Amino acid sequence: MRETRKLSDRALKALKPKGRPYKAADGDGLYVEVTPAGGKLWRLKYRHGGKEKRLSFGPWPDVTVEAARAMTAEARAALRDGKDPAKGHRAAHGSIEGETMGVLAAAWADKQAWASSTEKRERHLMALWTPKLGDVPARALTPAHIRPVVLGIEAEGHHEFSRRVLAQIGRVLRFAVALGEAERDVAADLGDVLGPVQSEKYATLTKPTEIAELMRAIHGYTGDPSTCYCLRVLPHVVTRPGELRNARWPEFDLDGPEPLWRIPGERMKMRRKNPGEHLVPLSTQAAALLRELRTITGDNVHGLLFPGLVAGKPISDATLGQALRRLGYGTDRIVPHGFRAMASTALNEQRHVPDLIELQLAHRDSSVRAIYNRSTRLPERRAMMQSWSDYLDALRTGANVVPFRRPAPSN
């Protein structure tokens, strides 16, 4: 069997950090773990009681090569006597620091079943804090370690990122608690240290003349069918762009007397607060557009309404944004998400029932009244959305548009 080459100070100095932790073996179970932040931590892997375990000896060069090998020899002697070397190590060398935040963050990330876009975002967040906190043992981490990191991100103007980083550190710490590597989630102590995040206001159009021009531009768009129909349907359903882009044909009932779209709860933005499916009543205009689209994309193997260039993936939000720019609408005028604001503004200005608007937009209602009121008020929302589609069509065709009126309440 090939003998493991022993590590030297020169070899250890040459070890460079990578995107993920990696190991350099010294032999007999002893190795150095190199963290993404550049730390070089001595570890000993061993088995006791039928379980694989690890001992942490501390960082190099604070713990020299000779000292790490001596502690390895002590641990191996304890194993030969049938003892768990961790207990003897505590008695001889003090408490074990345990795993670092960098190592635990990498282990936590590897256990997640993320979509590719989510993984990219989460690993970007990790890169914002692990260079500063990655070498700190989870047991030794305090709010004083975390505070300057998140406040520094906030000071650079990244208010949302600072909150997301703090939340991710908390998730890693709770993972560490589950593994016995930390006592509690100390990041929770910093809940009030960050300032409030200003709600993002999406660019939109609210004047009838502007909406009329937009609807005519969209109606005349002749690009890719997926993009074309997504742009045409979006104003009529006022869902989030991602909810529409990711729609599947089995979710739709287009042939019944009351066309309906059932969005699965797991695809909704507010799925943790409102876990059930979201019902979207379809106006005659929306249903007609979708029936046309079904003749084009209805038989694709993945069931997507709006398949993109990558197999099994829908068109992206960027694709919709680019289409709007080609029509002359930059991000300062309207973005794909702005269709919701456009509809909400008009519906509220015309004094529609606020509850109906919020239900249609699938906004969270945390009031006590909402807890007891689980009604979807589908007939009323259907009437409202039909009036909205009629209004959009009248604007587009240049008909003599009367002020948009609230439909009579259903009996």
C-alpha cells in the first residue's frame, strides 16, 4: 500500500484556499483541513464504538506538526486501550474547540437540495461572511464576531444582503447545534441591529394613455412565442412573473365554463405564510390567449407553458425584461413585476374592495380577521378580473373607455 507523504511546514505553507474546504493527509488519520478563508486546521479521524469521529487539534502554525503528531499518538494509544480519545484529550489539553464556521457552512450547504439558481445565491452569501468568520469555531462564535460583518455589508448599501447573510449564519449555527458543535444560535441576538429594509418599488405605468400604448406595443410584439404570449397573458392575471413563467399545463382548466389556474402552494412566494394553492380566475381574454398558446407549446414533454432555450427550463425574467426594452420600455418605465403594481394602482383608484385585490395578488394578510376568513371569494374576483381585462382591451383598441367601474356584487 502506498505510504502517505508526511506534511512539513513548507508543504503546509504552500496549501492555498479553494472554494470549498479540502484535506491534506499526514497519515494515521491525521490531516489538515484547509478552509475557504485560508485556515489550516488539524483534524484526526478515528473510529470508536462503531462510529466515525473526529478530533480537532487547533490551527497550524499555532499547533505545530510535531504537536499534532504527538496528540495523534496519544489518541491512538487510548483507542488501543478501548477508550474514546476525545475524553482524554479534554483532560490533557483543555476543551475541544470543535468545527469552525467555514467547515460547518460547507457541510450545511452540501446537504441542501437547492435549485441551481438558489445554490448560486446561497454560495454568494457564504462568500460574504466566511472569509471573516470561517476560521472561528462555532462554539466560540459570539454576537461580537457577527455584528461588524453584517453592519459592514449594510454600510455598503446592501441592506437586503446584510439581512440574508445574518439569516444564513443563523441557519448554519442551528445546523451546528444539531450536530453538537454549538450551544445555540447566537445570531438570533442580533435581530434588531440592522436597520429596516425599504420595500422595493417596481417601475410601472399608471396613466390610462401610458397603459394603452403599452398594451398596443405588447400586442404587436412578434418575437419568440413563449416570450410573446407570456407578455400578453401577464397583464391579465397579475401574478408574479416567476409564477407565470414556471406554469405547467396540468395546472389549468381552460375548457370549462369558468376557466381557472391553480398555482401549487410550493411555487408561491408566500408559501411559508400561505401554504395552500393559489386560485387565479381567468378572464375570457386570458383563457383565449392560453388556448392559442396550447396549440404551440401544449405538447412539450416538460409541460411548460413558456419553454425556454434550455431543455426543461422556462424563459427567464431577464428574457421578459429584454422584450420590454426592445419595445422601448426601459427599467425606469416598467419591469415585468410592474404589471402587478399597475393593476393594483388602478383597482384601488377605482375603489375596488381591497380584500379582493389582495387576494388576487396573493399578498399575505396577517390580521386576526384573516386567520378566520379562509374564503377565496372566487366569484367576486372573477368579475373583477373580467372587468380589468375588458378595460385593458378597450384601452388597447382605442375604444371609448368609460371610467373603470367596480362590478356589481354577486348575489
